[in-house]
Amino acid sequence: MDHIVTVQDAVTAFADWIEPTDAELTAIEGELPVILADVDLLDAHIVTLDRTPTEVDERRIRRARRRALAARVALLNAPAGASLPGGAA
């Protein structure tokens, strides 16, 4: 039995061109407060998945939602050059 094999390398995930550029890493670093606030909000929701939320849970979710919104507003209100350096989107 003949096997059909592709000519392409078996592992392409480690190619140099797949790595993020410095501009993209800087953009991610600028968005890090938003990412962390979203993680906190998800954590607050995950805690209540298998039970009815208590008053403390509801307060935690509200606080996390406000922090996530404030982080987004701060990112949007940042100077244009500071939020996306190098033109990275």
C-alpha cells in the first residue's frame, strides 16, 4: 500500500514568521488591564455557575463588571500613539 505524503514540513507552528512582532506585543501589553479585568469578570461568573448567586456573588460580579468597563474606557481614552504603537491593530 502506498501512502500519500505532503511535501510540506510536518511542523510549521515554530516558523519564525508566526511569532508576534514587537508592535503587536506592545499593543497586547497596552490592553493587559482590559484582559485582566475580563478574567476577573469571568471568574466571578464561573463561581456562580453551579449555584444560585448570593448577595456577595452579585456584588462581586457588579464590581468586576465596573472594573472591566473602566479598563475599556481608560484604553479608549488613552492617546492614540499610546494605545496602538506601530500601527498594530
